[in-house]
Amino acid sequence: MGDWMTITDPGLSAESKNISQYTSETKMSPSSLYSQQVLCSSIPLSKNVHSFFSAFCTEENIEQSISYLDQELTTFGFPSLYEESKSKDTKRELNIVAVLNCMNELLVLQRKNLLAQENVETKNLKLGSDMDHLQNCYAKLKEQLETSRREMIGLQERDRQLQCKNRNLHQLLKNEKDEVQKLQNIIASRATQYNHDMKRKEREYNKLKERLHQLVMNKKDKKITMDVLNYVGRADGKRGSWRTGKTEARNEDEMYKILLNDYEYRQKQILMENAELKKVLQQMKKEMISLLSPQKKKPRERADDSTGTVISDVEEDAGELTRESMWDLSCETVREQLTNSIRKQWRILKSHVEKLDNQVSKVHLEGFNDEDVISRQDHEQETEKLELEIQQCKEMIKTQQQLLQQLATACDDDTTSLLRDCYLLEEKERLKEEWSLFKEQKKNFEKERRNFTEAAIRLGLERKAFEEERASWLKQQFLNMTTFDHQNSENVKLFSAFSGSSDRDNLIVHSRTQQKKPHSVSNGSPVCISKLTKSLPASPSTSDFCPTRSCVSEHSSINVLNITPEETTPNQVGRECTNQKWSIASRPGSQEGCYSGCSLTYTNSHVEKDDLP
Amino acid sequence: MNFSEAFKLSSLLCRFSPDGKYLASCVQYRLVVRDVSTLQIRQLYTCLDQIQHIEWSADSLFILCAMYRRGLVQVWSLEQPEWHCKIDEGSAGLVASCWSPDGRHILNTTEFHLRITVWSLCTKSVSYIKYPKACQQGVTFTRDGRYMALAERRDCKDYVSIFVCSDWQLLRHFDTDTQDLAGIEWAPNGCVLAVWDTCLEYKILLYSLDGRLLSAYCAYEWSLGIKSVAWSPSSQFLAVGSYDGKVRLLNHVTWKMITEFGHPAAINNPKIVVYKEAEKGPPLGLGRLSFPPPLPLAAPLSASESKYEIASVPVSLQTLKPATDRANPRMGVGMLAFSADSYFLATRNDNVPNTVWVWDIQKLRLFVVLEQLAPVRSFLWDPQQPRLAICTGGSKVTFRCFLCAGIQVGTPWPSSVRITSVFVSWTPKRGSTQLWNNGTAMRRPWWNPQQGLRVPGLGRTRFPWELSGCHVPAQ
């Protein structure tokens, strides 16, 4: 608060000084005396303001006070209280409006100042409280610092003490070590001493023993006796033998025999163990080779040097494997070979497994972006499929074998021939039947053909007759219409033309029939064909085949009827021919249907027969 | 449970004959031989003084009775009761007496281990072996009875002598590279001799029958060493238990260590089954156990039965803190036994006294842990099948059988016997066992081919036929 005050005060004072200077300058010329008077009076006036406010302006000094105020206000930048005079001499009059404005502004300023002051005061208070708080904090921290410093000192002290202790302990340890060393030395010396003493004592003891021995044993002690009723036989039934060099040698021999036996036994055991281990090794090797051989191709493709060379080793070893006798030889070279090859293979296997592991990890890492590697699922599916197929094939083979066996077992040569014969007979019979049917059909066909030719002849005759008739009728007409002779020749021509037109007519008729005919054919044949195609693969049922057949035959008969009139036309021949063919194929009549049904059944039966053998 | 009537007994001297037909027991200076099947007294022999040790010959024809105080050994024949033999060691004194494997020679060790006298029952010949070493196991015979190895001490050096048992001729004599030899043991095939040093130094040496050093093994230095050694019946493995609480298996080809089995007090592996013995309520009305024992004495004593419970796996076993400042501290693997088929190895760590570890040798790993209520006194494998008999002691002795082959683990034959110490033995043929209490004289397990469990109480013996358990009353 004090700081702020000190900062603001000099400015204000300086300003006021300036202002006062300025006012004095401005007021110097007109009435310096007056102004000085005012200035002088202002001091007592201010005193007066302080003492009693009303005393500033009295009846007598209104003018003066107004001029003073004006001066003051102008110095503060307010407009002059006096009205602007036109001439210097005239007395300036007091401008009420200006006065009032000034007052208002002053009041406003006053209010503002008050507000600002309030604000400043509250700020001041806040800052004061902040200050207090900070001071408190500072004090606390100071205290803390003090305590921590004290603690630090304490810890340092303790550290020092501990170090001291440590040093002491080290010293003690050293001392103890020394002590231990000393004690060990003492122990060692004592031990030697003890041993020495022991030895001495023992020697003495031995001497005493010897002496005692001499005293006790060599005195021919009568008491040391064995009193036996009679000597018993040895447990093994043998007689005791004298001790000689021979017995000694024999004992030695026996001992060595025992030892040899033991060693032999152990050797046998070891041999057995070795054999078993060898077997295991062999098996392992075989398995390794079998395990590694299918992978030969892949590593080669990858052109891995180590695997390539190793694989050649494997092959060599595989060659070696055949020489089984090698295994029985337990000489060192073979052993070395064996161990080396096993080691090599083991190394391959290891590297391979490691590689696989790496691959697996790679696959795991990379996900499924390996394209050339077939996914396991696919593999499995494929293998499953293949297995299923194999199963089916196997079953098939089984059934076939069974059938074959049944045939082989059930039918001897005679029966088989008989069976074959009976089959032939059946066939013959069937063929005969068919033959007869065929013959009948042929007969029918012939009959029809005859009818047909007869009808054709008749038709030809009729046509001739008709043409003759027409010619006569035309002649008549011609004769009736034209009386001129020369016109005859033209008429002939015309006739020829007419004959051509008649041809044209024929053609039209033919086209009409043609139009009709394909229709009829299309009516009949597609149904039939479709039916046939439908019925052929399946078991053909004559019952549903026959009606269609008959229907077709009906159509065809109609066709025939339609065709017959135009038989003579040359265009018709090819068509006729096809029609004929068709009619042959689809002969009307129940017999034909029956035939076809029969033939179908025949073929069917034939097929069945084919199945049988 | 079935018991015979009780017999009088002194000094816990009671032995089955190796063929399983007879039972010899001593009452003061009398030796009583009974028929096992009928329990009738077959022979009665009277010795010159109180008997301190008896031993059947291997062919079950003779019985040796030693009277150490008088320096006397008397031999009796079962076939000829009138036949007698008396061996007097005179002023040399007697501390140990045993049969040779052929059953026709007696080996007497004189006082102060001055010499071993070999007396023959066939001839008048007497052999002397000088300088026998007084140690844990100084004499060992091969299984076929052909050779004897003897530890000797001359001029402050250890030697081993190998004798041919048929004529007691020295076959080999060689010095061993040991500070203070503690024991020797033949491999079951009779071709390898294991020699181990005193507990102050871990050292085991393997010698061939002809005296060659095959191998030497040392697991560690500067600490207490070997505590127990056992050959597998197949001679394939040599198990060495040491004071560090580990068993090390050596193989028979390279004589190097195959594996080592630690004996931690806490078991965390969930694959290992830990059976814990637990007290059971009154056994009344419980199937087999309710079968009334014919002896009226047995009834009130069968007060507490026990059973095995499977403990949930992080198990901490009861341990004993050994007094390390004293001699022979109770720590390390003190007992080792292979099963007859060499498939299992049972061990006991002496500072975890209540527990028996059973190891699977085929898989070379821990198989089963059996924690008993009381400290394990001894255990023995059935010579026929993988079955382990465990004897625990305290104020009460329980005897139990544990089957390794099947899941048939549990409490086949629980019993509580108020004896201070017990030794167990399996019969070689019919799978029965013997128990001794306070077996001062008996250190080697004795194979009893006879049916039944013999539990000598203080002065009385009982035979439980078709044994399920047995009880001996306190005097």
C-alpha cells in the first residue's frame, strides 16, 4: 500500500507543479498581482476548507473565489467558467451552464475516484492476505529446512558412526580371520602333535602288547587248550590238507578265478547293455534316415550346402546299413563311424527341426501370406478325400474279390459252361422270337408297300384320265372360244404355258402341303424323340411308350395320306424319301409298338446280362 | 495276534537256528534248545558258568556258548548231545567269539586284541592271527564264506589281511591309506572290499580281492566323516552315510558318486508322501485288532494303538539339536539298509530320530518319509519282499511294518512294548521278525526263518503267531 502511494505521489505533485507554472505563466500578463494574491490566498483558503468548508466562499470574495476556481479548473482542463468576452476590457461573466457542467463532471470524477479507491483498497487487502499467507509459508518452509538440515546432520552422524562400526567390524573380521588362521594352525599343529603322540603311545602300547604276548603266549600256557570229545568232519566232507606251496598256488588260482568270473559276468552284462544300446542306436538311425529321406528333395531345392552334403552322408549310411554284420563288429573304427553318423544325422535332424520351428514361427508372424505353402487345412481336407477314395476303392476291390471268389468257388467248370449254355439258349430263343416278329413286320411292310404301289398306279391312271379330261375340256373350250385356225398354234403355246402354270399351281399346292407336313412331323416326332430320350436311360416302360408310339403312327399315317397325292412331283422325292424312312421307323399299328417295346426290353435285358458276368 | 507262553530268559540270549527249526535260549548257565513248531524242549545243556554269548553255526548243527569272564567257550552239538567241546583261552582272556562261515572253526579274540585264535573242530590245528585291530567292524566274511578280511594295526599303520577260510592261509596283505581305519565290509559278490576311515576324516577306499586299490572317495574335508556304510545286495551301489546328514551313492563301475540324498528337516516336495504315526483311540471293536489275544496278560496292555496318517505336504519333522561339543554327536546318517531287491534304501538321520526315510533307488529320489511317535531304534528289510520293519523305542516300543511295493502302507502290526531297547530281525523265508530288548550282546541282526515274533520281556519270551502286534508286560 505504501509503495503504491509512494509511486503515485510524485507524479501528481509534478503535474500540479507544471500546471501551476503554466497557470502562472498564462496569468502573468493580465494581472500577476491578482494571481499571486489568489495564490497566496489559496493557501489560507485551503486551510479554511479543512477547517470549515463554508468559509471558502463568503459574500465578499465571490469574485475571487470564482476566478480562483476558474483558474484551477482551467488548469485541470475544464472549460472556463466565464463566458468568452469580446473584449478584454469587459468583465467576463460567469457561465452558469459551464459551472454546472463542471460540477457534474467533478462529481462524476469524484464518484469514479471513490470507486477506484474502493477497488484499490480491496485489492490491497487481498494482497495483504496473500502476503501473510506467503509469509506463513515461508516461515514453515524455513522451519522444515531447518528440521531436514538437522536430520541430515543426524544421518550423517549415524553414517559416520556406522562407518566407524563397519571399520571396527572389518577389523574384527580380520582379527577373527587371523584368529581362525591361528586356530587352524594350532589345530594342525595339535593334530600333528596328537598324531605324533598317538603314534608314540601306540608304539608303547605295541611294545607292551608284544611283551604281554611274549609273557602270556610263549609260556606254554597249559590252560590254553581245546578239549574235544572227538573231531568232527568238515562241513564239505573233505579232509583238511597240509599247508604247502601248492595250496598257496591253488588259493591264488581260485582267487583269480573268482575275480575273473566276476569280471566276465560284468563284461557279459556290459556287452548285453551295449548290444541293447546298439540296437537302440540302430533303430534310431533307421528312423532318422526314414525321417530325413523324404525331405531330401526340398532341402536340395533350397540348395542348402550343409543339408546337401549331409544327405549324401545319409545315403552312404543307408548303404552301410545293409551291411548288418558291421554292427556286430565292435572295433573302434566301426564304433567311430556309428557315433559319427549318428551325430551327423542328429545334427541334421536338429537343424531341420530348428528350421521347421523357424518356419512355423515365421508363418505365425507373417500370417498366411505364404502362397506356395499349402495350408494345413487344405492338406487335411485333401488327405481326407483321398482316404475316403481309397476306402471306397478298397471296398470295391473287396466286393469284386468276393464276387470273383463266389464265382470261382460256387461254379465249377461244368456249371459255368452249363450256365453259359443256358444263357445262349435263352438268347437264341429270344432271338428267334425277335426274328419271327421281324419277319412279320417285314411281311406287313411288304403288304403295305404293295398297297402303296397299287395306290400309286391307280393314282397315276386317275391322273392320266384327269389330264386327258382336262385336255379335252380345254380343247373344247378353246374350240368354243376361238374359231381361228392360226390361233391354234398359240393355243398350243398357251396350253404349254398353262401347263406350266398348272405346274406352278402344283407347286403352290406342294408348298401348302409342305407347310402342313413339317407341322405334322413336328407334332409327332419331337414328342416321340423326347419321350425316347427320356425313357431310354431310365428303365423303359412299354405301357407309356406304346400310346405315344400309336399317336405318332397316327400322325405319320396322316402324313402319308397327305403326301400321297403329290408323289409324282420331282421336288417331293427327297422329302418323300425321308418320310418313307420315317414311316419305316414309325410304322403304324400295335405290332410295331410292341416290337419297339420288345426291342427296348431286349436291349435292356442285354444290358442286365452285361452286368452279370 | 497270537502269543506263546512266556519263557525264562537271561541276558537276552535267545536265537533261532539259521534253518529255522530250533530256538536256543539261555537261562543263567543253562542252554535250552526248543523245537520251534512244538515249543518242546529238544535239548538241555549245562555250561560251566553264566553264558554271555551264544551263536549258532551256519549249518545249525552246533551252538557256541561264550563265557567271557572265564575266558571259556563251550560248543554243543544238536545231533550228538553227548558230544562236547571246551575251549579255554587261559590267561590271554576272551572278548569276542564267533563262528567261521563253514561252522567248523571258532574265532576267539583275546583281551587287548592281542591275537585271534582260530580253533578247528575238525583237526587239532590252531591258527593265530596277530595284530587284529580293535575297531567298529574289523572282521568280515564274504557271503560265500570263502574269504575273511581282517583289519590290522602294526607300527601305527592300518593293514588289511585277506585269509582263505578253508585253511586260514594268508592270501593278501596290504596297507591301507587310512589314518585310523574304522571298518571293512565285503561287497555281496565277494570281489570288492570297502574300507572306511575314522569319523574324523571322510575317506572310503575300495580294494579288489587281490589287494589292488580300485578307487578312493572323499566327499569333503575338515569335518566329521563317515558314519555308516551299506552295500546294496546287488553289489551295484555303495551307500555311505555321513555326519553331514547325507547319503552318497557310489556306483560299481567307476566308483564315483551317482547321487546324494539329503535329509532335510522340512519336506516341501508335494510328490513325497509323509506318513505320520498318530495315536489311536482304544482298539476295542476294531476288526482285526479286536481279535482277543489268548494271553490274559496282553489285554490290558494293548491300551494304545497307533496308525499312520498322511501329512499334508509342507512338513517339518521333529529334530534334535545335537551337542556338538561332545564326542559322537547325535547327527548324521547312522543307519542305512537296502531292501533285498536293491530297489529301496531306508535311512535314519540321527538328529531327526523319529523319522525313517525310504528312497527309491530306481528313480534315485525320496520315496516316502515315515515319522514315528518315538525315536526309531532300528529297522530291517524283509529279505523276501520290499517290506520294512521299524522298531521305535522310548518308554514304549512300537513295531511296525511298512510295505513299499504297494500302497499297502499303514499299521499292519502295531504293538506297544515296554522295553528300553529293541532290535528287529526278519526271517529269511516266511516273513516274521524277532525283537530283542536291551540287546547288549546282539549287534548283528539274526535271521529267523521261523514264523512268529519273539519279544523277550525281562526274563520271559513270548511267541505271537500270525503276528499283528505284541505286548510285553513290565516286570
